[in-house]
Amino acid sequence: MSSTLELLAAKAEAAMAAEDNVPSPCVSVCRMTADRSLCQGCYRTLDELRAWSGASDGYKRSVWRQVLLRSGLVREPQD
């Protein structure tokens, strides 16, 4: 696992345990993919990055779930 993914995985544990003040998935690798769809460090979209500071903890948890899926750290359940 790359060091970026290791950092993200460590932050995910804290984020999912937080009852409030959900921490950001930022791992200080702030580069967008070539198509500008995702940050290469935290796997958030531009809209998610922009909304983060004013977002509710519920929204932040939903973004974290998407980050974990996009990064491959978790997989969607198969039926």
C-alpha cells in the first residue's frame, strides 16, 4: 500500500469514530487528476473540497464513504 493510502486509512479510522467535528481526509498531497475529477491525495471531487469547511458531519461522513470506495480501501457490498 502506498504511503498516501496508508495515511488515508489511518485518518479514516479516526473520522469514522468521530461523533462530531469529522476530520478532513486531506493528506497534504494536493494534486488533481489529469481530468480534474479527483484530488490524488484524498480522492475528493472539487465540489466536495469546496463544501467541506461548511458541511455537516453527516455530509462529511458520506464524503468519507465515497473517498474510501474511490481509493479502493473498501469495496461496495456485492449482492
